[in-house]
Amino acid sequence: MAIFQQLTMRMNAFSFGGVRTLTEHSENVASRPRIHLLRCMLLHIMRTQMWKFLAFLILVATAVSLYAQQSTAKPEDTEVWQPEPKVVTPGATLGGAPSDAIVLFDGKNLDEWVSAQDRSAPAKWTVADSVVTVNKAAGNIETKRTFRNYQFHMEWRIPENVTGSGQLRGNSGLFLASTGPGDAGYELQVLDSYNNKTYVNGMAGSIYKQSIPLANPMRKPGEWQAYDVVWTAPVFNTDGSLKSPAYVTVFLNGVLVDNHFELKGETRYIGQPFYKKFDRAPIKLQAHGDPSPPISFRNIWVRELD
Ligand code: MG
């Protein structure tokens, strides 16, 4: 403000001095309004400049304050040390079961599985040469255990001598939650989709008749494929209404094919999907009725996430 007052005083002195000079030398009284106008303009300019100067000072003060705060912050302020993640030993090979996984099939037996049609009966698929092969006559099989949210790994192979086309070529399925016998539940399609056209929401990598895979990374028949899945189960209210839908993320042969896909309900061959209340559910493998030679599975494991 001192600067402003000084400038104002100088302005006044200049303008009055100017009036006196004009009066003495020209005695032209009519020039006074012009001098007054000039004085007003200069005062206005000075006031405007003063406000700009004050705004600049506030800006500088704010910047200095922020800099001071930043300079006192430490890296440790944003470090979090608890809770520590549990130690998990990864599989010895890529795709191998981590130390905290439940191994559902390791090439030896089907002790973790039962018939989906009759849960008191054993799973009667064929185990040989460290792989399990679908027995179509025996029907679907599912896990003895039930799950909610999980990470899942499974490898599968379409036989080299596969026959048929479309949905009749190496069809099977991974039911992420089995909600009853038969094909009740939420199916991630298993199919030969290597140079085999079918409806795209029914090819390998699709949530059957709900999602279109983001890519088709299939290997040819005779080679092993791998599914890696993150399944978030739907949650229901006590009255049976849906609280939150199911989500799934799927990698096929390491390529993302479903990215946090929100399911519309149970997958259905005919009709629209719908949700039906359940809590925990087995994981199911499909014995599809198509006449093509049966497919095989190996290295199946799951990590519970709740
Ligand atoms: Mg299927």
C-alpha cells in the first residue's frame, strides 16, 4: 500500500503542477477537464496495476507455502508396511500349482471329483498317461469341494484326430460354479476353435452365449491349451435377489479373452440367462454329447480367494 500511496501522491503533484503551468502560460480554462480526465485515467491504470501486483504477491506466497510443505514431506509418509502378504511358493514350472493351491488333478487319480449326476458316486472318467479323458457315457463330473471366489488353472487338449464342426467338434466346458446336475451353472466354453467356425459367443474363451472372447489364441488339435481364470462369484440377498453379479477374467494360452466380464446369470443353451441363489458351488467339467473323440485334461488346481 505504501507504493500505491507514493504513486498517488506523485500523480496528484504532477497533475496539479500541470494545471498551474497551463493556467500561467495559456490561461486556457477549457483545458482543465482534459487534465482531469488524464488524471483519472492514470489513477485507474495505477489501481489496476496495483491489483495485478497484489494478485501476483498472493500467487507467490501460495507457491512458497506449497513448496515448504512438499519439502517437509518424506518418502516414508506414503509407505504401508502392514498387513504383509502371505508367502506363496510359485509352481516349479510355468502353470505349476503354487504352494497354497488345492490340486484337483495331478495326473494320478480323480479323488477330488464325483459324478455331477449323483454326488455320492465316483467320477468315472478315464485316467491314463497322467491325463484324464472325458467318458461321455459317464456324464459330467464335478469337485467334491465347493468354492466361492478363486483363481483356477487347467490344461486341456483337443485330440489330434478330432472330427465334426461348429459345436460338435471337441465340445466340453468348465462350469465355474455348478448349481445342479446336468449343465446347470456358469459355463466357460471348451471347444476346438482352431479354424472352426461357430457362433462367437459359443467359441472357446466365451462365457457360453454371454461373452465374445477378446481374441482367439487357440493352438491346433493335439496341442495343450491352458485356461487361467479369476472367478468372482455372485452374491445374493437373503430373499434370493441379486446383491452383486458374477465377474470373470480368463486367459487362454496366456492371452486375455474375458476381462472382468460381468455375467448376466447362469449360462443357458436355450433362453435368457438368469441368476438363482446359491452360496458355495462345485467346479464342473462337461461331458458333451457330440460324437467327436473325447478331449483330455491335466494339471488342474485352484486357489481360494476368500
Ligand atoms: Mg460346452
